[in-house]
Amino acid sequence: MPQLSWLDAEQGVNFPSTRYCLENPPGLLAAGGALTPEWLLGAYERGIFPWFSEGEPILWWSPEPRMVLIPGQMHLSRSLRKAYRHSPPTVTVNTAFIEVISACQAPRAKQPGTWITPEMQTAYTDLHQLGWAHSFEVWQGSDLVGGLYGIGIDGLFFGESMFSRSTNASKIALVAVQEAALLINLRLIDCQVYNDHLASLGAREVSRTWFEQHLPQGRLTLNMPNTDTLNTAIASRMTMNRPEPSNLDLADEA
């Protein structure tokens, strides 16, 4: 039986192989380490992410299976398209990162809070300032009604959390991520773990092995598209009837 690895922050980034993840709780790999940019980037490059609650040590995870969205394969319902055409929002990138992560951190219905501790919020804000963490903001007029944030490294966007203050706002934020991914030729959008909402939008589960085969090959930041280009792409997507074909083979992951 694998044993939980404890990481010493003073010894540098030294994650064990993901084959040592626990079966219970599933996907838990290690505890300890630090939330510095070097530790976080080293984790994401390996398909690992932190997830823990207030008062717990830093916990590092690599789920099996993994939830992913292939750019161009998002399912857009007729009702979502109709709502968008009736009152199209404006989407921006990296203009309100602190507001987005703060909204994601806020308590939600039937939940006393989220896993985004003040320590996590500071860590991801630091990554944003260094060009690694990105936010997508959905606006109705001057009101921020939805958004999400995540990490971008060399061909992948690792989604972290989203929020919505109006119907469909978080869905539009995910559409924006997909369109940005297509515009800058990203291979994959990581959604971490299964939930019904993501599955209804076209995200699929893949094996850890498959996911790790598509991880970043280098440590490169993403050059996100400008607002006009992104919103034009979103508007165009809302008039399309079918997902786009993908070069990634998911046949073995069905």
C-alpha cells in the first residue's frame, strides 16, 4: 500500500511519482511543501495541484480519472445560445484577477466556504503577477457577473475555480477559455475532477496516464488574446451548431 509522502519545503520541489497516489482518499499524493511559485509551477507541470481546507497541511492531488475539456468540443445548449444572443455579455482577460478569485472564495449556497484559503489566494495572486495565473471575467455593463481563473503553462490551461452571479455567466466564462485556447493553439483544458455541470458542457474523464502524456513540455507562459478578438470568437461560436474536430485521440478513453 502506498504511504502518504511528506514534503520538506526547505529541500526544494521534490514530488514523488504519481503512481504513489493513495486509493483512499483517491488521488492524494503528498502533504507539505510550500505554495511558492516554484512549488506550484513544479506541481502543475507534473499534473499535480493543491487542494486543502483551512487548518490542514498543504495537500497535493493527481486524480484518477481526470476531467478535461478538449478545445472546440464544448457542448452549447440552445438555451445558452438564445440567452447569449438576447443579452450578450462582454468578456475580458486578466483585468480583474483579484475580484475573480475573491468571488470564487466567497461562501456559496449550501456551502460555508470554499477551499480557497487566504494563503491560496495570495499564492495564486503572486502567480498572476508573474504571468502564470489568468482570469476570465464576464461583464454585463459595469457589473462583474461571472468568471474563472486558472494556470496557463505551455499549451495547457489548468482551470481552478469559477463563480456566477447571474444565469449562464460561468458557462460563458468557460466558453471564453475554450475560444482563447483555440486562438492560441492550446491542447487541453484541465477541469480536475468530475462533476455533472462540466460533463453537461462536454468535459470528459481520461486516465491519469493519458493526461500526463499531454502535460507541458516546457515552462512557457501563455499569450492570451485581446478582448476584441476573444469576444468576436465567442460570438461566432454561439452561431455554430456542432463542436469542432480535435487532433487529440480520446478513443481509448471512452
